Amino acid sequence: MTASAPENAAVPHSLFDDLVAVLAGTLLISFGLALYKQVGILTGGTAGMSFLLHYASGRPFGAIFFVLNLPFYVLSLRRMGWNFTLRTFAGVALIALFSELHARLLLTDTGNALATLNPFYVAVIGGLIMGVGFIALFRHRTSLGGVNIVALYLQDRYGLRAGWVLMGVDLCIVLCALLLVSPEKAAASVVGVVTINLLIAMNHRPGRYTGN
């Protein structure tokens, strides 16, 4: 008679599980980023840095986001391994592609129909959408590079919650938005950062999720 596996034993993700999660997560995050871009607010991490450079230079957000993440793959390879790094590279590439695609699809014949939306409303709704997307990626050993790699490394190595690490860094980045956007939009950006990282901190932490 063989012993049955414990009911709460972790069940590894299949390749199909990972593919669906990465595709869904990047679609959600890129859609949230596109909403932020339409109303002129920004978020944290390398996405926030990309927004700052995009607003300052007018160059495509997706291209800036992809290039800014390149140096962080060195840390990812050394600390997280090839598997995580390749997944992250794929996630970043998809975000760069999807964010530009969403931006085109959200435009109407009369221009930017979303520009009149309340930035605080978009900050919360877009933040929740992106937070769910980040959780999907993190739970499938994928990140979006940059600060996310550092945050996940600190969580795995020292038990620091990735959400709190990201929130601290992101708030510093968003404060720089005061140089380029109005105080109202900078405040809305802070609301968005808190929304995203509070959701991540509450739902993705050591011991909370056992999938791998």
C-alpha cells in the first residue's frame, strides 16, 4: 500500500500553465500601462523610468522600456539563473510590444478618448489590473526586469516582501514625476504605485503560495 500525497502538496506548473500565465500577465500589465499613458500618469520601477524618458523625449515607451531593462539581466543570470532570466526577457519583450499595441487600439477617430478620464480613477483601476498581472508573473517565476529582479532576489534570499521593496523604490521614482507632470497627476501616480504594490504585498509573499 502506497502513501498518498498530502492534499496541500505543491503541484508544479506545466509548460502550458507558464505560457498562459506569462501571456495573461503581460497583457494585463501592458493594458494598465497603456491606460496610465493615455491620462499622462506614471508608475514605478523601470516602467516609471521609461515613462519619465518618454514624456521628456517623446520617444516610444516600449522601446525605452526594453532598453532600460538590459543591464539588469546580468544580476538575474548571476542570482536567479537562466530559466528565470529567459522568462523575464520574454516578459519584458511582450510588455514592450503589447504596450504599443494597446496605445494604438485605444485611440479613436477623434483622438485620445481616455484623456478626459479622472487620473485617480485610472490610477486605481489600472493599478489593480497591473497588480494582478504582476502576481501572475511572479507566481510563475517571471518578472519584468529592473527593480522587480532586485525585489524578487531580496525576497528569496532575505525574506523581504517584494511588494514593500517595490513600493519604496517606486515612490521615489514617482516623486521625480513632479518635474514633468502636474501635481495632480503626480499624486495620482502615487495612488497607483500604492495600489499595485499593496496588492502584491498582500498576495505574493513567502509561504502564501506553494506553486512552482
